[in-house]
Amino acid sequence: MPADVNLAVNLGGLAMKNPVTDASGTFGAGQEYADFIDLDALGALTTKGVSPVAWEGNPAPRIAETPSGMLNTIGLQNPGVEAFCAEKLAFLANYSVPLIVNVAGHRIDEYLAVIDRLESEERVDAYEVNISCPNVDAGGLAMGTDPAMAREVTVACRARTKRPLIVKLTPNVTSVADIARAVEDGGADAVSLINTVQGMAIDAFRRRPRLSRPVAGLSGPAVKPIALRCVWEAHRAVSVPILGMGGIRTGVDAVEFMLAGATAVAVGTANFTNPRATVEVIEGIRGYCESQGIADVNELIGGLQC
Amino acid sequence: MEGHVECAWLPGRVKPVLETARVAANEPVCPGTWRMVLEAPHTARHAVPGQFVHLGLDVERDSVLRVPISVHAAHRQEQEVELLYQVVGPSTTVMSEQIVPGDELDLIGPIGNGWSMPEGTGAGRALIVGGGLGAAPVASLAEAWAAAGVRTDAILGAQTSERILSRERFEAVCGTVAIATDDGTEGDHGFVTVPLERMVASALEAGDPYTYIAVCGPTPMMRNCVRLLPDGVRCEVSMERLMACGVGACLSCIVPLAAGGTKRACVDGPVFDAREVDWDAC
């Protein structure tokens, strides 16, 4: 009788019993999905972005469905780090799933304020720093579009914590490899990618954008080829582990990301189609390994032959 | 409430489940509006008036998002729910053209806070206003208030007489069912605001005012009805928003509030107090 497949991976110091987490922004802080899945079945749980004070987000319409995907301009609405600690962490005390808190800010000191506040919260296991946020100190240019800025954010966050520090990259750059190298150099324990791809949707009859902001973020199956390419390029550029995401719906999708270089994967938009997508991806990875005679999922990482 | 049906994070609410939904019927009821009947045991057993389901269509389509549709009727014995929908875009076109009895869909349900039910012994009067497809989530509301012993009247509006929805259900339980049509083919020639203003005024004059008013329909219609409300009468509305997750996690469906801030239409709503909503921002 063959032994069970080993699904455990280590994402830059974060031990995960399987490679699957949810993608930030699609899963709240987990509680709304507790009716559909056992949160403790996940390899890790990634929260919505947390800012130092409450952010209101953008007006409606915040979403538009597009071919094989969707655009969103939620605007990182969140209640701020204090309310996060009081409300969301209290619920998560009922679960033991490793917790990755996504951190958002409009300037470097805002990221630091969130990390500093969470350092004393035992429940938190790791940080995912969202550098797709516009830097108001740099004319609104996204932190993650410039290697020097990306490195600077990473260095500043690195100094504030010994916990695993994952930096989340945007694909809306000329060279993902350059940004990945910069954040690795800055001390990141892992990189996650991709965040959403900039896109638009237009209502031809009202002659207006379909969302409240003209440019929004594309996610879902439509972005998978872009995400795979970015993961592959990042993997060739850096040695730190990669958390890959972008259009994953099934275990086989997840395997593709691991072959491209990902150590772990995140499932996002698929949760809207199927609130059980995360656990079905876990089982799909297990099924792939069993049918392919793979004893340890780590054998897949970077296993693409080309 | 039984432990295994209570929502994990909202005490006192039955949890939504993802359940298979076998199509029992799918047919047009009038030009532009269809009725789908689905075998969905959990939703049929637990749905209360004003809740909705998040319906999934064939996953091989190009579309990632579910379709949120209010529960028009829930039949506990038969374990069936009835939905009304209008064909207005790609997903509803698929529903009308490709889904046939026997198909297995799935849905998340029941979702949402539902309409308020009467307090106390059946005193007061209720007025239920349904404009267009807005009649769908208020038919069960009228039935529930009437069953609780409250005198209930209704106003139904549509473009034309043949598009008035489910009038029999309202006529079965309401004292008066007033009709308003855009083209004047039946009832008042105009919007539901015409009979609304008249009926509220005459109830007030008679010393027998409405104590609860529910309004459901397109946002401009609800905004105009809310403007006509007398002070001090309780009024609820049901807000329709684009939705992604449908369970409260993604923040796509927020409704702006008059007092500032937002609430999620899916789980904090879809029913809101009429005065809570920032109508100018909607």
C-alpha cells in the first residue's frame, strides 16, 4: 500500500501542511467561508489587505464580469489594523491554520505601522506585503513598479519582523525578474505573484467605463497564462520560494504553477465560482501526485522541462 | 436553532450551503420574464422572505460569476424554490436558452437578512410595493404579513398589463392590489408612486395609516418611493447589487449609507431600512 503523498511545503519559513492558500481580497479573513470549508484544511489562510486606519474603498460599481474573469476596483476597503485585531483575529482564534496577514499602505511608514501593531499578536504567522499600492510619497506610482522602491519597502519591513516576509508583486511592470531580484535583495523570505493585471471594461451604450474607476484589476482564468509566465520568470531570477497565483481553479492548474517554480499557490477568483475551490484544489493536487506516482509534492517545484 | 444549520459567524442566521439544484421547470411567464423552479432542499426548508440564492450555471461557460436571484417562493414539502428572472445579459440569456428541466445546477442559499416580520399581535397595516421584477422578493413578504394577521395591501407596477408579475399571490392575501402601468393598459397610468402617494394619503386621512411599507424594484423607483414616505412609518427596501462572492467576503456589493460607511448587500442586506441608504450615492 503506497504511503500517503507528502503535501507539506515550507514557504520561506512558513510551514504549510499543503501548498494551498486563498488569494488576498477574495476570502475576507476567512469567517465567511467557514460555512463551506474547514478553514483548518488550508495550508495557510491569507487575509484581505490591512491598512493602519480604515480605508473606505471605491464607490460602486466595483466589479465587472469579463470573458473568463472579472475586473475589480474594490479599493482595498478594510476596517484598519485595530478593528482587524479586535474582530477578525478573535474569530481566527478558533482555528489553527497558519495565518498570513496581507499588509497595505500608501507610504512606507503605513506598512510599518501595521507590522509593528501585529508583531504582538501571537495568532499572526507571516506577512504578505502588497506593493501594488500607489505610493503617495512618490506621486502615486505603485511601490512595486520600481525596483529601487520595491527594495526600499522590503528593507523597511524586514527590519521590523523576524516572521516570514512575503512580498506580493504586480505583473504591471516591464520586468518581473527585476522586481523579484530587488525584493529578494531587500530581505524578502518569499515572493508572491501575480496581483491583478490592469484592465478596463467599457459600456458602449452609456459610453462610460463599467466600473467606478476607469482602470481596474483583472483576475480569473483569463490571467493564468500571464501569471504562469511571471512565476516562471521570477523563479529563474531568484532563489527564494514563490507563492504563485492567477486563475487557479483546479489541482492541475496548481501543479502547473509549481512546475513553473511555485512552492505554494493561492486560489482567488475561483472561490466566487465555487466556495469550496480551495479544498478541491488541495485534493486535486493530491490526486495528481497519486496518479503520477509522485511521493512528495516538493518534487514538482520548478520541475518544468524546457 | 439547530447547531448544524447555524451560520459559523452570524449567530441566529441559518447558514448558506452550496447545494445541488436540479431544474424542475424553466419557462417564460410573460414577455421578458422567466420562472425557474429548482429542487434545493436546504434553501427550500430554511429560506425566509427577502433572501436570495447565488446560482451557478454550467462551469464550462466563459463566465466565472454566479447569478444572485431572490427567492420568489420556497416550498418546504416539495423541497423546491421558485426564481423569477429577466433576460438582460449573457448569464440570464444562458439561463433562458440553455437550461432545461433535468439539468443539475448548483446554488448557494439561502443568503441575506430577509424582510422584517410583524411584531406583536397583527395590529397596523402593511403596504407592499413591487416594481417590475421587484415583485419577485415581496410576494412571500405579503403572504407572511397577512398570515400574521396584519391587514396587507399591495401595489404592483410594470411597463404594461401583461408584465405584472404574480398578481394572484398578492390578490389571495391582500385587501387591495393596486396596479400601475407605464403604458396605461391597466390601473394607474404611470409609476407606482402614483398609487403609493394616493394610498398613503388616504390611509392617513382615515386615521388608519400604514405602519410598515416595503418597496422593491429598480433603484430609481425605490428612491422616488422613499421620497414620498410620511415621517415615522417604518419602511424597508431591497437593494440589488452586482455580486462576486455572494457570501460577504469580497466587498463588491457595498451599499453606501446615509450616515457614512457602507454595508454589504449580500449578507448585511439585501433588505435595508429605507432611511439608512444614501440614495444620492446609489
